[in-house]
Amino acid sequence: MDIQEKQREVLVRMLRPDGEDGSLTWKVLVFDDRCMKVLAALFHVQQLQKHGVTVMMKLNDKRERIEDTPAFYLVEPSKKNISRIAKDCKLNLYDSIHLNFSSRLSRPLLQQLAKETIQTGAHTRISRVLDQYCDFICMSKRLVSLGMARSFVKLTRPSSEQALMSYVDRIVDGLFSIIVTLKQIPIIRCSPGNAAALAARRLHSKLREHLMSRNNLFSGGVSSYKRPLLILLDRNMDLSVPLHHPWTYQALVHDIYGIQSNKVIVPVEKTTKSYNLSSDDEFWLEHQGSAFPQVAEGVQKYLNEYNEKATQLKREGVELSDLKNAVNSMPELMKKKQMIDAHTNIATALLKQLKDRMWDRYFELEEELINNMPPTKQDMLSQIKPDSKGTPSDKLRLYLIYSLTHTVDPEDAKEMESILQGYANASSESEYPALKLSCLKFLRTYKMEQKFTSKIKESKTSKNKADNRSLFNIISDTVGARGKKLLQGVRNLVPTDKSLPTTKLVERLMENTESKSTKRFLYFDPKLLKVEGPISGSMRIKDQFYDGFVFVMGGGNFVEHQNLQDYAKRATTPQATVNIAYGSTEILSGQEFLTQLNILGDPPTGGDVDVDLD
């Protein structure tokens, strides 16, 4: 299940109308802000040039006329974009225009386009109008985001029922685009009584209605063999993992420096550098899910391989055939050197942050909390006190996870929150800005209402507790048992395999066996056209699922994504491969999710948080 490659194929076909060799025709590519993010996650400039794209411009930028070159537009269907396109036609900027919309162009918008272009006689410049159903951002093969900012806030506290319905419909449209791209009708599972259930019902209805139409997008191209399972989850089921300090490479890069359109900017000496983290980066593909110590070892391994090949090229007395091979291998060798330099710089920048903030200790304590092995009160106090390393936000995230995963004694909570309050009262001369603590208000309300998480957590036997008390395999023989001593070197920590709450739930749903945690989950099959709602009993598919797509409404994260990939590897056998894709309304870092919790804890005066649907 390579969603990224399938979306790339859709857009390559867009640039090659009628199956032409795209590289033989020069093109102008025009896009809006939304579609620029979609394209940036799929193509480098050089890759677009191979398909004949010689000029790339944003829709709302000032543009001059370009003669004898067709223009390909990729934009969202909106009134504003339609008006701008009509204006371009009127100004005769391009001889021919191929209009491509990221999602379905509604009839009212189509009528607007016709009216505004016919009035000026510019409609003849439009060669074709197509819906591409590509309104989602593929961050990797099995990681998708709808790019809907502040989604947890908007789903948790919408300004009105109508605003909630409109927002959910946008999510459904994004999911529909993904399904169209994959060309497979999934079985849909969701928990009842939340936004995920609302989205599941509306998506089920949308797919049924579409399948009943004569010329639907799945006609003749849908496989009934091994249908995938779409699992819709609500972020409210687990708030602890989004706050977690991660330990794998991709999650660390995003949490500390932020990944935008598969690019990251990191400090290098006295300046900053931007690096692409794309599907053609061999090291990134191999190590994005690796623990940080393994990344450091990986950099050294790649560097040794490069030095060995470089040494071979420098040696004297080589045969002519060897010399030709050496010349031919130089571009590849230089590309590898650039890749090694990039990840050396990224890893070096990460290492400084990990040491300065004692990141490994936060990770260790949070892993214990999430896996139901709580540290002592003294462990917590020593980590959040002012003289311990880490930012105030690091300490608040740790405390929130502590409070979310365990029943905290009121006196202990008061003592710890008093320490955190000191960071909130920080003066302007403090190293860090004043810490916002309004998230604590939201947390108290959430804990009273939240019961679902406790139902899916498995109790641990005394044997498991004895075997798994330590969260790490210690590489150094001199370290010995963990005890209470904090490990000084981050290179000594390798996390053990453990399934997070979301993964445990997904495992049971993929196995398709009923359990306490899954029996409440609704089951929809859009291909049963005569059935309008959820089904049960003999109408359900009985076999195990091997392809799954987990979608979290309200914000996802790299930690859950990687945990699901680890599960898929464990579940794969010589007879059958398990594939799990992961998506969300947005992919968040711990700090970004904390910001949304603070918004919910301290809403604007006068009522509910406003929902901006622009």
C-alpha cells in the first residue's frame, strides 16, 4: 500500500494528457497554497522538469503572458480560485488552459466558471476541466495528512453544530479522495458516539451513493479481493501519546525542528540549512523509524562505505575498464556524500538538543507511564523542578502524561502544579517565555468524561512487570541494571517493542475477532448498496484483514505511525504481508498538541472557540 506513489501517478497523468510523452511538451504549472503542499511532498523541481514543467507559479502571484505554452492548473475548487482563473482567461495569459481541481468541482462552481468566462468570450481557452481527487498530503508511503490546522480544537469545541458538520464534511472529502486514489472500497470501522462515528456514517453514505451512480470513479477498477480496513479513531481516545517525547529519528526531527512539506531546517555551525527528507533519500527511508542511537551508527556505516569507494577511485594503476566505471559512478558517489553530510548535520543538531534538555530521561519516564509502570513521586519531582534540565514545556508534557495515565494523589498534584506555576510566573528576564497552564483546566474536564482509554488498556501480569521493568536494552556492559541511575549517554538507549493503545486496538480490528475493546465498534460496508447503516452478524467479512488504513480525527503523530509500522512488520508472515497506513487531519509535534490543549483550557471570552473554515 504505497499511497504516495499512487498519488504521484495521478498527477503525472495530469501532466500527460492523452498519454503523451510529457517531457516533449513544455508546460506552465499554476497552483494555489494548498496544492503547493501536495506537490512539494511528491516532487522535486527536477522531477517536474522531467515531465515538461518549465515554469511553476502560484495562482495569486502576478504573472505575465507566456505564448505557445499550455498551462496546467492544480487548485482547490473555491469561488475565489474560480474568479482568478476566469481573470487569467480574460487576460489571455496562456493559449490553452488545463484545469485540474484537487477535489470535486461542485455544480454551482462549474456554473460560476462558465458564466465568468463566457461573458468575456475567454471560455475557448479552457481545454479541459478535471477533478483529480488529490486533496491530501502524502508525507511518506504510508503516512497521510489532510493539513487541517487546529483540528483537535475545532472538533472538540466547534462554534456550532453546523460548523462541526461542515468541518467533518471536509474530512470526509479528504478520505474520499484517498479512497479514489487507492481504487479500493474499504470496510469501515469506528467507535460510536463521537466525531469519528459521524465521519464514518457520512463517508459510508457518500461511497454508497457514488457506487450507485452509473459512471462512478470505481467502475471496472475496484478489486474485491482482500479489501482494506479503514479504521476511524477519535483523538480523545488517547491524549498521552501526542505529548510524548519521541525517540525515533523522524519523530525527533519533527518534534524538535518541525518537518514542513518533507523539508527540515536545522542549525549548522553559525547558520541554518534546509534539507529534503524525501522518498529518494536512501538513508531516510532506512532509518526514519530507527531509534536515535541506531541513526548515529547508520551515519557511521554509510560514511565508511563512502570512504571505501572513494579510496578505490583514488588508487593508482587501475585498468581502463575500471576507470570508466569509476567515472560513471562519480555522480552517484557525490549524491551519497551529500546525503551523508545532510544526516550528519541533522543528527548533530538533534544530539545537542537531546543532551541540553536531557531528552532521554523524559522519554524513559513517559514510556514507563504509557506502559503502566509509573515512576515514583520523587522521580517526577526531580524531573520537573527548576534545576533539572529541559524546557518548561518539556516538564509540563511529562506531568500531563503522568496525570493522564494514572490517578494522582491530590496533594501530589498540588505540589507538582505549584512547581509548574513557577514557570508560568516567569519574568521577562527568564531563559524561557512564561508557560501557559490553561491546559490543566481542560485536562480536569477531560479526565471526568474520558472512560474509553481505560477499557482498551490491558492489565499486566506480575511476570510481565518483572520481565519488562526496564524499558531499554543497555548496549554498554558497564551500565548494568537500570536502578535509579540516569543513563548519561543517549547512544546507550534502545527502546523495546511495545504496542501503544492505538496499536493494540488496531491489532484486534485487523485480526477481525471480537473483544471487549472492539465489540462496540460500528461496521460499515459501502458495497452493500441496499444497507444504509452499520451491519452485524453474517453480513460481515469473517477473514483477517491484511491491508489497513488508520485515520485519527483531531491530530496524529509520528510516534503512533511508527508504532503501527512496527506492528505490521511483526504481523507479517512468509504467507501474507500486513500493510498499515496512517493518516490524520494533521500531523502534530508534542508542542503543537500542547498549544491546542491550552486553547481548549482557556477559550476566548464569550463562549466556544471560533471555527475558521476558510
